[in-house]
Amino acid sequence: MSLQALTTAATLYRGTSLTLEQAATHTGLTADELAKHLRSQGIPTGEDASSPEAISD
């Protein structure tokens, strides 16, 4: 996985152009691995995305 692929996938996921699964495929990671990385960067995933804290960000 390249840093550029990860950055691109995160940007497209955050902008809702890609689903988590599509973004993960782009990076070569599993959806779980990508979700963990995104959350570590402050990007909500899955159920996190609908939480009140995520909506206010």
C-alpha cells in the first residue's frame, strides 16, 4: 500500500465518492484495516459516522 493510495482512498471515502469497501480495495487493505486507519485519523466510519459527535465535526 502506498501513502498516495491511502490518502486518495481516505479523501474519496470521506467525500462519499467511495464506500469503505471500495476504498479498501483501492489501497489493498481489508475494510477493517482501512476503517481502523481512518478512525485513527479522526475520520468516522460505519456506526461512528452516524454518531452525534461525528455529525458535529
